Amino acid sequence: MKIEIRKAARRDCPRLMELIHELAVYEKAPEAVIVSHEHFENSGFGEKPVWWGFVAETEGKVQGFALYYIRYSTWKGQRMYLEDILVDEAHRGKGIGSLLFDKLIEEAKKKKFSGMMWQVLDWNKPAINFYKKYEGVIIDNEWLNCSINF
């Protein structure tokens, strides 16, 4: 199976939204996806994009993606924030996730970010084990996630 990792393009947005919904179901929160297709697309490919991403394509179909944005730390400077990484269920275990993650690391280093950050649910053992394979990964139990919705 030939896997192509490339930058996400506007034409990928319908498939990315499908995968985002698949991720929400996996994370037991399908009702939490409230972003419209138009807002999602404009946020990534409009006049002032706020997210960027890579897709994994096999046989002309996107089977996975990684979406990131730039976070600023007053202590560490610009850092990549990995919002989501997902490989569709049928293609897991074939190295696609590792190819996407490696591409993110390459991109972060190329853009001279001071590091990369992300979150993982404490019950998602497959994802935790995936991340632990990478040298230098720190899974922090000290900080609590906070948010406010409008």
C-alpha cells in the first residue's frame, strides 16, 4: 500500500469533516462537533488561516489527517499545537499515524517552533502507547484542562 503524506488542501475539507466526526464518535462525544463545514474550511483556507494540516492518502482517498495551529508560550515562544490526529479505523496499525506524526515533527522543526503540544484522553490507552514510542515525549498529569464556551 502506497501512502502519500501531503499538506491538506481545500478540496480535502469534506473528508476531513467526516474523519472529525469519526474521531468524536470514538471519543464518545459525537454531539460536541458543532463547527460548520463553511467555518472549518474558511478557518483553514480563508484569507487568514488559523489551522494547517497534513493528510495521509492511499489510492486517492484521505485515510488520516493531522491538524495543528500555532500556540504561543510566554516561557517557550512559538509551539505547534496538535489539535487532532486520526487514521480511519480500517487503516490503523499500518504506520500511517507514525508517518503523520513524523511529518508534524519535521514541520515544527522546519518552522523553528520550540516544541509541539497536544492532549490525550486518560482512557485512550492506544493513543498513549503510540505517543510513548517517541523519545522525549512527556505526558503531564499536573495541569488541568480548562475552557469556557460561548
